[in-house]
Amino acid sequence: MHSFHLYGMINPKLSDIAGIINKKYPFSLAEEWDNVGLQLGDPTTEVTRIMVALDPLPQVITSAINSNCNLLVTHHPLIFSPLRQITTSTITGSSILKAAQRNLGLLAMHTNYDIAQDGLNDLLARRIGLNETRPLKITGRDELTKLVVFVPQEQLDTVRTALLPHTESLGNYQDCSFSTAGEGTFLPLAGARPAIGTPGKLEKVPEQRLELLLRRTQLSKAIRALLAVHPYEEPAFDCYPLLNESTPNGLGRIGRLQQPAKLQDWAAGLAHQLECETVRFVGDPARMIQKIALCSGSGASLLRDAVRAGADLLLTGDIKYHEAREAEAQGIALIDAGHFNTEIIMVTAIRDFLNSALQQAGHTVEVLTAECEQDPFRTITRHS
């Protein structure tokens, strides 16, 4: 894996940044129709400055280049559908060519970030004050595996450091491991090149049994990392499949407000919280709401999931007329706060996340936010 190579490097590589993001917001969580991860660039390129944006707009790409960034991280992917050609006759083609000519890497974190724990929907839920949140529509659970490796005492920290980037968090705790002391024995045979001992002589070595929890999808990468740093010619390790259930992954979130509120009053407060020019709502303005479902961006497809979950209201963006009529028929309130305003909050959040992760790895790579993005919609209010 990439992340453990960060320590001691002058600058991280594009692949290292992708590895940092993948550990926190796994690309494997993305919907099948989506396109996430590193979309353009040499994975071995050293990253010197990063820009974060919601959309890979032409003006955002220009801003990143003018700011001397060589990586642009966005929520929405530039390359979404298969391309038959890359030419300047399309906006997408022009953007790809301009980024490639100026050595600007492009990385997208879209539905993987929507679905992941502590991702965009959790961010939105915290912003609006929801408690007791859980996924609105469960899309799956990761199989868990316990990796147990036996390590000489002196190399314990080295091996642990290499494996921690691949481990699963336990609730709000990450980088979890357990170790206990023991004694390892082995007899090197002819042809062996032992790091400790000599062929033909039984060795007894003080060792540590190191245990770590991993997603099954991370196991092969963790084993490669283990083999790269373990001092033994033939490291001893075990992999145990577990029946423990991992935290569910899913689309949207549902939770509760601290206190019930009137729909119209809460919608007005939401406009302030999300800095919306306007919000639209469906339902009786005086209706009391407390159990809130949400989906950042465009989430009207989760309307029936919200109804089944007993939500008083679904907050999302891009609501269409007939979806509003269905909500009326289903007896659930709706708030359309806009695609842009329910997702633009990711920009500063990912900037802060990358800054923290890079600092922990001993790097001072600057992470900027795009300042040229704005909601494409404008509104006119009719005054009577």
C-alpha cells in the first residue's frame, strides 16, 4: 500500500495521496456506475501542492494551474462516461488536455465519499444538527479479517507502522492493534538465509504476536506491505475470517433533531446553515418535524426509503415536480436545499482532512480550496 511509504519522503506521490483517501473513504464503496480514484496523472509524480474543489470546471483547472498545484481533488469526476475521443472540441476533452499539458493530476472521490463513514452525508448531518445517525439505505457490509503476524521484538514498531494504514477503525478509533510477547522457534535448513541464526541450528527468538483487524478487501495489500518490511525470509502469519459484522455502508443518513421544530422555521434556519440563497419545501409549514432523512446532492430516489424509515422529512437537492407530488401523497415533507449547497461543504472538509493526514506523515504539502466555484442557479423573488 502507499501510505506507509510516506514517512521520510520529501513529497508524497500521487499514489500516496490516493492511498490516504482510499483508506478513509475506500474507492471500492463507489456505486457501479461511478468513476472514482486517480483519473489523470503519473502515480509516481511527487505532489507539491493540492487544490480541492466540488467540480472539475475549466475555471477550477485554470485556478489550480495558476496556483502551482499539481493535483486537483474533486467530488464530481471529470471523466465520467467512456470517451471515444479527447479533443479540444469538447469541454471535457479541452480540460483533460490542459491538465495533462500542465502536469495537473486529477482525482475524484464521488459516491465512495457519499457512502463512507464520516463522509459527505455524515458531514451534512453534523452541519444540520442530527443525532443518532445511521445509513438511510444500506448498500453492504465489509467482510472482516484478523491478521496475526509474529515479529522479532526489535522490528515490532516497523512492521506495525507498515500495517496500520490497512487496518479497520473501531468506531471512532483508528490504528488499532494488539501485541503480546512470546517465543518463536525455527530450524533453518540447508539453503536458508535466516536473518537470525544459522542453518542446522534450532533458534529460540523473543517475538511479539501482533494482531490487527482488516477489511477483507485490504488483506492482499496488507500482506504485500508485511512482506516488504518483515526481517524474516519466511514470515509467519495467519489470516482469520471473522463473523463480526462491520459497520454498514449506505446511501444517505437518517437521524433525529435534538428538539422538534416547525417545518417552515427549520427550513429557514437550514438556509442560513448551508448558506443557501433559497430553499424550497414541500409540506404543511406548521408541521412538526424531528426525524430527518438526508442525501447530499441529488437524492430524491431515496424518498421511499425515507418513508419506510419513518422520517418526517427528506432533505436533498434536485427535486422534481412529480417527486414533490409523490412526497405529498406519501405524507412526508421535503426540503430542496440544492445540489450545490448540500455538497460544497466537502471542499473545506477534505482540505482539513488532507492537511491533517499529510502533517501526521511528516509533510508540509499545501492544500488549497478553489475560490471560484458558485451555485450555477440564480433566483428572482417576486415582490407583490
